[in-house]
Amino acid sequence: MKKISKDLWSLFWTQFFGALNDNVFKNALIILITYQGVSLMGINSNALVALSGGVFIAPFFFLSATSGQIADRFEKTMLVKIIKKFEILIVLLAIWGLYQKNYPLLLLVLFLFGLHSTFFGPLKYSLIPNYTKTDNLVFSNALISSGTFIAILVGTILGGMAASDQKNLWALKFLLVLFATLGLMFANRLTPLNTETNEDVVLQSTKVDWNFWTSTRDILKLVFKNSMVGILIIGLSWFWFLGAGLLSLLPLLSKNIFHANENVATMMLFTFTLGMGAGPFVLERLTKGKVFRAFIPLSLIAMSFFVFDISLVINLISRQSSVLSILSSMTGTIGIDNFFQLKMSHRIIVDLFFLSFFGGIFTVPQFAELQRITSSQELSRIIAGNNIINALAMVSVSVMIMIFHQMGFNLSVIFGVLGVCNMVMSIVLIFYYRQEFNKFWRF
């Protein structure tokens, strides 16, 4: 068992409770919008779910460059503490919005949670080397990343459960306050960095450009200066394009296809997140920590298979829609017990698990390579650049799916389109990694 410093544990819990709060609120809001049929300014609830994903991720696109520069310019633990205090204010605004059932205000809160994460992300990764030894970096990064997966998993469950009691939402309000307070408590335990070292002097020479266009341009130039860094970030961003799109569709899959309640929607989100957490650990065991780039396009092909199967399952379920309607009219909505009595229920759960399982395998070798080939002096800004392109990908898929909903496309067609796009990307990556791909087969 590797020794973990007190500061690294404090950083772990700081980011854990921040990610937990993000996901509790985000998933609760999606459930509320879906099951209360909320519509705003002519946007129906289906499209509004997709829009919510774009609202959360928009700050990553517009402010990641600035956040990376700030992370390299000022003392990092001071910034973390300021950000966690800002989270307390966000939570208070969320409570007021929930009390008033003011959904425009709640969408603003979702944007502010995204803003909170935008500024915390580069700080998190640039603090790790200061709180651990060089030969312990891989393990330390794995620890922090695993905390994010666990937070997503737990936040998905708690958000769905807290939103199921739609009358007063006291559980949701309590959890938001609790997690924000715990995050601030652990942030206050972080040891300030020694700003007299040569490296910190170099980093503090970084200028903060508040102009969105020029700061983003400079960060993206840095990202694509190295072609390998560029293709790795494109691959990572593609995963977030596909993942964000799929996650926005799962509550609709539960409600509109299976006529199921919020607990089934939460279970689907849980299954998807569980696969994401399991994939990287299985890959680590299989490869013993080595990076095989051939796994990148291979895992993407596997993901396409399960996306297409979900599309097929939706078509098959539509043939028994009358049976589902009768069952839901008798029971109100279909719960977890009744859900597993349906023919295609086990198949859809297996599809969701292995889709995200191979998604985890897809991301791990790319992120490991990105950390290995990037210098520590540029890592915060490279991560910020990655966040910008990730955000662009997620906003793009949110807009695309929102347009599909407004045009009346059914879920089977939308899943099919995502599957075709994924196959095209896998072909692109096979071509780029063709040398590594050929070595893998010879091996």
C-alpha cells in the first residue's frame, strides 16, 4: 500500500465533495425537468434536458483558458479556498431556486456549478505533484481520478433519490449544504505552497489574459504544438461528446420507452457510471500499467456495438408499447421490480454497463499518455486546453440532440446517429494509430 500524504488526502476529499455536489444537483435537476414536464420559452422537457448539459459545460469552453492561466499565476491553495467559498454561495442560491420552483434560476445555478468546476480542474491536477513524490505520480493521479468516478456514481444515486420526493426536496437541500461545507473544510487543511522555489517563480511569470478569444487562442496553440498531445485531447473530447449525449438520453429512455419511474432512471445512470469506474481497473490489471495505444480505437469499436444494440432494443420495445402502457396504467409508473420483468430490461442494462465499461478503457491510455508526454510547467494549461475542447464537444452534442428532439426524431434514430458517428471516429483513430495497431496485432 502506497503512502498517501495528509495534503493529498485533503485534496482528494476537496475534489470529491465538489464533484459530488455537481452531480447531485445536476442529476436531480434532470430528473425534476423530465418527470415534471418542465418547458421554458417554447423548449420542451426533452430538449431542456439536453440544454441542461450544455448550460453546465458552457463555462468550461469560455473560461478554461483563463482558469489555466490563473492556476499557473497565483498561489494554488489560496485559489482553492476562494473557489470552495464561492460554492457555498451557489448552494444558497440553489436552495432559494428549489423553494421557489424557479427553473430559469436553477439553470443559472447549474451554470455556476460548471463555473466552479472550470476553475477548480486545472488547480487539482497542478497541485498533485506538490503533494506527492515523483515516482508516486501515477498512483496519485489514479487516486484523484477514482474519487471523481465515485463522486459521479454516488452523486447520480443521491441526486435521483433526493429528486424523487418532489414536494419539498428537503433531502436535496440538506445534501447540497453538507457537501459544500465538507469541501470547504478539507480545502482549509491544504498546506500553502512554497512560492520561493524557482519553478513557482517561473509559473508566476504567466500573464492572465482576460480576453476570451486571445487566451483561448494561446492555450489551443500550446495544445496543438505537439501533434500527439493534440490527437490525445481530440480522443478524450470525443468520449465526452458521446458520453454527454448518452447521459442526457437515459432519463428519456426510462420514462418514454419503458414508462418507468425516477428510480429506474437513476438505476440506468448508476449502471452507466459503474461501468465507467470498472473499465479502467480491469485495463490496469490486464496491461499491468503499460499503455497500449491500440486499445484506443478497439475500445471505441466495442462502444459502437453497444450503442447500436440500444437503438435496436428501443425498436423492439416499441412493438410491446401497448403492454407497457397497460402495465404503467395499472401501477402508475413501472418501478425497478416490474422493470426487470420486461423482456428487454436485462439486455438494456448489460448494454449500458459494457458501453461505459469500454468507455473507461478508451479514456485511460489517452490520459496516461497525456500526463507522460507533457511537462509539469505546461500541465495546467494543457489540462485547461483539454477542458475547452471537451466543453466544445459536449455543448455541440447538447445542441445536436436538442435539435433532434425539436425535429421529432425518436430515441432509436438518435442512438443510431451517435453509433454511426462513433464508428467514423474509430476509423479516424485506427488510421492515426495504425503503426501501434499493427504492432499490437504482431505482439
